[in-house]
Amino acid sequence: MTNDFLMGVSMAIFIGVIVSIFMYIYYYKLEHQRHLIFWIIGWISYAARIAMLMLSLQYEWIIYSYFYDLFGIITALFILIGAHIYVKKQPSLAWIIITGLAIVWSLFARWGELPFLWLYLLPSLITGAMFIYAGWLFITHFSLNIVFKTIGFLFIIMGVHRMDYPFLRPIESFAAFGYLLNEFLMIAIAIGFGLIIYGSLKRDLNESENKYEALANSSKDLIYMLDLQGNILMVNAIFKQNISLGSKPIVNRHIANFFPHTTFSWDHAIHQVKTTEETLQEEYEQTKKGKTSYFVIRLTPIIDQHGYVKAVHGTHHDYTLFKEKEDTIKKMAFQDPLTEIPNNFALSNYLQTRTLRKEKRDPFTIIYIGLDYFRRINEGFGPRIADELLKQVAQVLKLEISDVSILVRYGGDEFVLVTDHHKKEHIKKKLIQLRESLNRTWRVAHHTIHISACYGIATYPKDGGNVELLLKHANLALNESKSRGANQSTVYHQKLTEKYKHERELETNILRAINDEEFVLYYQPQLMLEKEQLVAFEVLVRWKKIDGSFVHPDTFIPLAEKTGAIIPIGDYVFRKACKMVQFFHENYSSKIRICVNVSSIQLQQDDFVEKVMRIIREENADPHCIELELTESLLIQTNDKTIGKLQQLREHGVRISIDDFGTGFSSFHYLASLPIDLLKIDRSFIINMEYDNKKATMMRKLIDLVKELDIEVLAEGVENKEQLNSLKTWKCDIIQGFYYSKPLSETSAITFLFDELQSKKHKNDIKS
């Protein structure tokens, strides 16, 4: 009966432990409860110990008795280690070593036929000591509850019993009682550990719930849990604060009751989450008391251990502030901050939408607008006035131009409008409307400003099937308009693209020609009429290609100015001119001037004066023999900064002259204010002067007026003796033209100077 009882107890403990293990593994992660792992292994070992006892009693095999002792020691060891971990103390290495010795002792005791008392003495003493130590840990640890202290007390009893059991076992009357006491104590301890495991699992669950509640309450979002009918199971603190229902309860009410100002379908959304078992996220707007708020609803299925959706976890995120910031960022990204109309990004986005439609693509027209001479306004009146003018222009275009799909400021002084009209007669009417709106006098902060504009027109899809190509062609048309002057318009055609490609090839060739030194200089002599002697050479740059052909200056100079290549070309020409000055001085002791044309692009460089003087010093040239020629168009582009540069150059001895006077917006006001030494009258005044009395009179009065300003006068394009005699009579200072000499190569110019000097010497010899 005793054996049956013990077998039953053992099987009950073993099955209970195994079930507990599988339940625990199924629900929780063991890595967070390492002490339970050791206790569970200990109880498995104890179940094995009981099984060994049953086998040894049944079959009286000594090997089962050995394993009986071995599993007893292992049980005590793992329970002790688990206790150490639970009370956060390191397991003693000494206990592990002693346990190992006890196992070895049991082995030799069984197989060495030692006396019975010695056979059980050492393993039992060690096992008992382990139980007593484990009990002491449970009882003395301050944080453990009454269950642990009770288990600790039972451990101590078990330990004492294990230590005295080898001495009492030989007494037959005590043997059966000892077995029963031993097993009852272990059953009590097993029940205690079951309570501990249950308490640990419940504590973990409570901690998990507390953490979830703390996390939910710390969130600024509305968080809630719903059953599958949409009824609320729980909510966080923010939900309670934001949802005002007076004394009405929240739990067990349908979620839709709390969001009456939205059309969001809660039942449909919950059904979708249940069916798909996937998270659902939707955005919606809610308008309340005239204010629109923006929310994101996120519904996540909660799946039970059987794989079924048992509830829905929801969050309600208010992203109104984010939406407002996003709208502000979009406004900044797609709106010009100065004029407050759409910008080039908005235009690209709009055109992309229209050109990428899968349905029928209706034609439309782009009109590219560029204000004329806006740079002069910016420099003359200042950036503040220029910006204010742009704002007024934008508003006028916005208000006065009808049938516009979109109007944008593309950048700088350029605007683009898109209209659905694409027929020629409609485009002409639109251009008339634009000119009437823009070509007028504007009042900006007490200033009166007159502007006009050029226009480039391209039509979709005829002139471009995508946004990039369409804008490119409209821009080409605008550039063509600007090249013809102010208030011009151009409709895109294929030849503009061919012209553009030609210019790009020419630009590439210009850059190559600079490196290959294909630019050569010619020198045209200038004659002082009073003394009838050579006074200067004007430097003329020519592009001589490798094949010996020449590119006309009218072809490459404008393009070089447009691309900035004029700067390295100008530097090259000026350095060569300085070398020639030094050569004349060193070989002929001559003070002949060299006149070099300067582009407005060069003059606008901040370091222009420093660069000029540096090259003069490097080439050891006399600055008094250098004359810089500025085009007449520079007169109306001058400002205080430009005048300051010219004055600095004159202070260093460099002469300043104005070239081609009379071809542009001639103004004696500018002549009086600029620091210049020489005025070159354009050849258009000289041609046929001998046959045109009006032209001759104009030329004579012009010379008189300029000389009264104490400025020397040079007449360009003199081609015959009659013109020369007239100019001499009118006291013109210097002439230049084919009558005196055509432009000469460097070698020919040196020869010309040598002959001039020899002729002068010969005349002086005759006089003497």
C-alpha cells in the first residue's frame, strides 16, 4: 500500500510539474523568470527521484538506488540555485563543488560496497544542508511574502529530516514513517511552489497591464479597446479628458457615440479588421464649430491564443497642427514669397498633372514673360523698389489677365502664364492684353518707372510633349525676343532649337579656342590730325580657326558676353596689348597708346581694377599708354560703383574712352558725369558725310559740343580725303579708318610704327 501511495504521489507531482511547464512556456517568456526555470528543472528531477525509488523497491536494483540519490542531490541543487537567483544573490561556487563531490561519493559508495550508514550519510547530509540553506534564504529575505517564508520553513524541516534520515533508517519502525514524512514535506513544498509560480504569472500579467496602462496614459493620442461590436472595453486618460459626456459612462458604449461630427464608418472598419486580421489606417476630417480638425484612426486586431480576433485596439491621432505646418510648408514650397503667387515648382507640378493625364490631352499655351532692362531698374532704384515693382506686376497680371489657368513667378523678372487658348488669333489677343497691362508708367514709392516685356510662346503638345521640353522651347522663344530688343514676342519654331544647338557648339568651340590660342589681335592705327602723326593703335580681336578660316566678331562676341567667355578672352587680349606696349617702349622708345575694348561683363567684376593693374605690372607696361574703350550702351548702365572703378583707373594713368557714340541712347548728361578722356563718334555719322549737309552739320556741332566738355574727339570710319579735310577743319582731334590704314597684323603694326618713326625722323632732319 505504501508503494502504491508513493507511486501515486510521484506521478501526480510529475504530471503537475510537466503541465505547469507547458502552460508557462505557452503563455510567457522564460528568459524574464530564470529562477522558475531552475525550480521547474528541480521538480522534474524530484519526480525522476521518486520514479527511481519505485523501481528500486520493485526490482531491488542497486543502480536505481544510485539514481535515487543522484536526483535528490540535483533537486536540492537546482532549488537552491533558483532561490539564489530569486533573491538576487550569486549562487555559491562552493555549493556546486560540494554537490559534485557528493555525486561522486554516491557513485563510489554504491559500487564500493561501503557500510550502509556511510552510503547514505554524505549525500543526505549535503542534500539536507542545501534544503536548510534554501529555507534560510526564503525566510530571511525581507521582500518575500508569507508563502515564501512558509516554504522556507518546510525546506528547513526537510533539510533536518534529510540529515537525520540515514541514522534513523536502519530502525524498521521509523523507515515507513520516514518515507511518508519525506514525501508529505515535498508535496507541501510542491504546492507552495505552485502558488509561487501562479503568483509570478499573475504578477507578470499585472505588470504587463500596468505598463500598458502607463504607456497608454502617457500618449497624447486617444487610445481605446473595442469588442467586435464596436463597444468600448477600456480607454486611456486622454480619451476621458477629451471626450466630455457628463456623468454618462464610457465603457460598454459604442465608439461612434463619441465622434458624432464625422462620417467614418466604425462598424465597417471593425468588420474589415476582423476579416483581414490586418491593421486598418484611415484619415478623416472633423468640422466642429466652424473649425476643421484632422485625424488618423488606426485599428489593430488583438488575436487570442487560438488565432482568432477577440478585440480591436484603436488609436485616434490628432494631426491638425502637423497638417497646418504641412500646408505652410507646401505654401512655402509652391508659392513665391515675394509676390505671393505660385512659383516654378507649382508650375511644374501643374504641367505634370496636365501632360500625364491618361484621358484626352487638351492643348494649352505657355506664355513666358521677361521684363525688359529690369537689371537697370534694380541697380538704378535699388532692390527694395525693384521688389515692390515685381509685386505690383504680379497683382496686375493676376487681376487683369483673363482666361489664365495658372500664373507663376518663374524667377527674377520672369513670369509664366498658362492659358487653354492655343489658336493664333487668341494668342494675339492675349499678347495685346499683356502689353496693355505692362507697357505703362508705374508708381512705386514716389518713383515713376516705365517698363515693357518680351514674350516667348510655346503650345502643348505641338511644341513639346513633356514639361521640360515645353518650358525649354518657351524659354528659347523668350530669348529670341530679347535678342531683338524690347517689347518683342516670338512663337517657338524648330529653327530656334537649331540656333540654340549652333550657339552651344560655338560656345564649346570658343572655350577650346581660348586654350588653343586661336584668337589673334589686329591693330588699326589712329592719326592725330593736328600733328599728322600716329598716336595709337586700337586692338581688334579676330578668331582664326585651325583651318585658317575666320569667325566674324559679330558672331562670337555677343555669345561670349552671354556665356561669360568674354572674361578669359578679354584677359588674354589685354595681356597681349600690354606686351605690345612694353615692346614698343623697349625697342622704339615709343609712347604709342594701345586701345583695348572692354565688355560690360568685365567691368562688372568686383576685381576688375585690381586685375587690370596687376596685368600692367606683370607685363611692365606704362599705364599712360593704355586706353580702355567702353561701349556707348554702358553709359545708361553706369552707377556710382562703375564710376568709382573708372576714376581709380584714371588715377593710375589709364585713359578711358567711349566707343561707337551715337548708335544708342546718346546722352550728354552721362558724358558730363563720367570720367572719360576720349569720345569716338560712330562711323554712321561719317559715311557719305561729304554728300549730306545735314549730317555734316550734325557732325560739326557734335565735335564742338564734345570739345567744350574738355573731351577729345575721334572720328571712326574715315575713308576718303574729303572726309579727312572736313574733320581737320572742324578741329577733330583724331581719326581712324581705311583712308589712314586698315587693321594690321602684329608684324605689320610693328612695321607701320617703324616706318612712321622713320618718316618723322626724316621730316625733322629736313627741318633742321
